[in-house]
Amino acid sequence: MTQDVEMKEQSAPSNPVSSAAPSTFQQLKEIVSLIEMGAYSREVRRIVRAIRSTIQLRRKFKASVLSAFLNFVLLPGSEAHSRLSSYLPKEDEHDMEVDTASSTTQVPVKHSLPELEIYCYVLVLIFLIDQKRYSEAKACSSAGIARVKNLNRRTVDVIAARLYFYYSLSYELTGDLAEIRGNLLALHRIATLRHDELGQETLLNLLLRNYLHYNLYDQAEKLRSKAPRFEAHSNQQFCRYLFYLGKIRTIQLEYTDAKESLLQAARKAPVSALGFRVQCNKWAVIVRLLLGEIPERTVFMQKGMEKALRPYFELTNAVRIGDLKLFKTVAERFANTFSADRTNNLIVRLRHNVIRTGLRNISISYSQISLADVAKKLKLDSANPVADAESIVAKAIRDGAIDATLDHANGCMISKETGDIYSTNEPQIAFNSRIAFCLNMHNEAVRALRFPPNSHKEKESAEKRRERQQQEQELAKHIAEEDDDEF
């Protein structure tokens, strides 16, 4: 037995050819067969699988491989072949021989499927963007969009959605995003008329991104509210939609809805989309601070996010303490980071929360304190800090942030004794909010359930089936007799 085991272990690596990974060109040919099967059988899931396989090969693309692939798929001399080949640089002959060696074992078969033509546009466009040849990527994407407009096939929709994304990305990388806004609106209208729901999702997100890039939040909200509603088909597009919705709601001061959208986007996003989840968490932290909440430390300690969320952690610490001077120091030190994240205007709003937090801490610590000391502890650096402190205290009392009274004659703030919280409505409000959360989760889980068709119907026995068929025959005979009487 030991000898047999040893022989098997030694004979395992004897066939290195079978264990070798297929070349990039061979994998692209397998993707072509997937697209062909999906196009002929009208199965969109095969096209989706082909796109996912393409994304995994993205880092292996070379000009020689794509050139050989275009020769394999497209007819040389055709318009698409000539245009796409012009975007690919000519590499040395040695690389060409190595990359195209696998294609000599099989006679190239030319394909006329529009799905494959649009797929070639996507491949070349991905290669140009990765090579940072953005001007050529713009020209290639525009030509691909002009070709897609003339196609109305459901199997093209998945590939076209990727083309829309890279079309917008190529213009964004060159700073010309405003040029294609009208074209994106036209494409969204075409997708709506053709009932291309995946295209509608993608184009709606691209339009929202276009508007938000130029801070056109009102126009973005008008488009979002008027766009047709349907069930999400792509998790990635749904996450992007939630993120853009959260940003719109934040600017519109609807912090509760914004927090829900941003946290849901961060939870639903794939683990590999680290950059997207970081952006969601940055905005969610700001929104929670604006709501008066303090995020947990675990939010800032997520794997791979510690460095990116460090400025927001220090900002949260300043808001939690209520130290206005520390808040200004953090805002100045990480000004470039906040400007790149486009959260500067939100951080300006946080100043009021810092003052209110510090005032709440003062009211808890002191039963009576002069307004001059309040201004000194809040570190107000204005021309008349006592008057500013008086207005701040008055507003906090009116809003219910602190439980105190103002003594204008003596210029002091008198805090009221903390009563029994269970004699107020706060426990009931908190309990009701938790019940509502559980009920909403239960309703969403019920809506997500899937049942086999006609599962609610009982299986009829053979006797009931005969009885039903006999009744149907008698009814048909009766109807036929009535028709004869009429004539």
C-alpha cells in the first residue's frame, strides 16, 4: 500500500501540459463561445458570465493579444475591424508570434453577431483606459455608442451597459463629463423605450454621477424622482444608486434618509470594492455626526480602511469632546483630504454640533455658570463672546438640546436637575423605533421570499380531475345548444 501511494505521488507532476493555465487568447475564445451560445439561445445569463470572465482577464490584455482577437472575430477590412485596429499600437514581432501561436491551431472563423462586435469595442476601450490613452478612448467609446444606438437586442444590453460605463469614465478622466450629458439623456430615453432595464439602471447612475460631479443636486433629484421605478437587476448598480441618493439627501438636509441609504450601500457593496465602501463610510460618518450620533470605534477600524478613515476618526473625536479649537485644528490639518472627498461644506455644518455638544457637557457639569465662563470654555473667538454665548445658550434651550434657564439679569445659565428619564416619553420613543426597525426587516424578508409557481394551489386528485373535466364538457355542450337556438 505504501508503494502505491508513493508511486501516485511521484506520477502526479508528470503531465505539465494539463496543469498549465490557458493563454489569454484561448480564454477570450472561450468567452466568444459563451457569447455565441447566449446570443443564439437568447440566454442573457451567459452574456453576464462572459462579462465577468472578461473583468478577471483585464490585467492580462496586450495589444498583440487584442489584435489577434480582432482578426479572429471580425472580418479584416470591415469598418469595425479597421477602426478598432487603428487604436491598438504595433508591438514587436516576437510578442506577436508568442501571443498568436494559439490561434494557428484553428482556422479563424469570422462572426457577424452584433454582440461580438460590441464586445470588441469594450475590450479595446478597457485596454485604452488602462494604458491611460484617454483621448483615443473617447473616440473609441463614441464610435461604439453610435453603433449601439442602432441595435435593439436584449442579448446586447448587458455588453452595452459596460460600454456606457466606460464611455462616461473616458470623458470623466479627461474632464469633459459635461459634453456627454445630453447624449446620456438620449441613451436613457432609448433604453426606456426598448425596456432595457439594465441599461436604464446604468445610465441613471451615470447621469446622477454627472450632475453630482458639477454639484447640480437639484437637477439630480428631479431626474431621480421622474425616472421609472423597477426592481434592481444589478447589485453593483443598486449600490451606486443608493450612494448617490445618500449624497443628494445629505445636501438636502434629510439626514435620516441619507444615513439609511449610505449604510445600506456600504453593506451591499462587494468586499472587493474597497474604495467604494470607504467613500460610503466617509459620508455615513459625517451624516451620523450631523444627526448628533457618535459612530462606534469599530467603524474606523475596518480592514483596509484605517488609513483612509483616520481624518474622520479625529474629526469624530473632536465632535464627541465638544472642543471647538480641536475641531478647527483637525479641519485645517486635513483640509486637502476633505476637499478631495468633497465634504468641506458638510464639515462647516458640524461646527454648530461641536458647540452644542460642548454646551451640553457644561450644563451637566455645572448647576450655575456665568455666560463669560461659557464663552471661555467653548473657546468662542468672536468680537463679543458673551453675547454670542447668550444667543447660543438661548437657541439650545429652545431646541431642547439642554435643560436649563437663562438669567439675563445676572448673566448666567442655570441648569435644571436631571429628573427621572422613565417619567418622560423617551423610553417609549426608543422602543417604538426598535419595533419599527424589526417590522421593516421582517417585511423585507417576506418580500424577498421566492415560491414555486402555483404552490398555493392544492394538487387535485384523479377523481376531482375527472369530475372537473365532466363539468367542463357539460358546460361546453350547454353553450353550444344555446348558440344553435340563437340561429
